[in-house]
Amino acid sequence: MIAAMNTVILILLAVTLAAVVIVLITGVVGMARGGDFNAKYGNKLMRWRVILQGLAIVLFLLFVVTASRG
């Protein structure tokens, strides 16, 4: 049971980390180019990056807790 839960948590963590990288790269490229895209989406991308990083930390801690019990 715990092994299956750890597998699910690891998959969710990998997806979340991939999303963080995508949002980060999109934000950096948008900021480098400037213009309307950065003005419109710059803060939204930063907010999503912070939210996704927080989710990744929570998932990592959840994985550590469940792994230490199994």
C-alpha cells in the first residue's frame, strides 16, 4: 500500500517539477523578450511558479514521510 502511494507521489512530483521548469523557462524567455507578453503574463507566470514550487515541496515532504514509515 505504502509502496503504491510512494509511486503515485513520485509521479506527481515529477510532473510538478516538469511544470515548474516549463513555467520558469517561459517566464525567463518572456522577460528577456519584453513587450506585451511580459507585461501581460510576467506576474502570472511568477505566481504559478511559486505555487508549483510550493506543491513540489509538499509532495517531496509527503514522500519522505511515507517512505520513512514503509
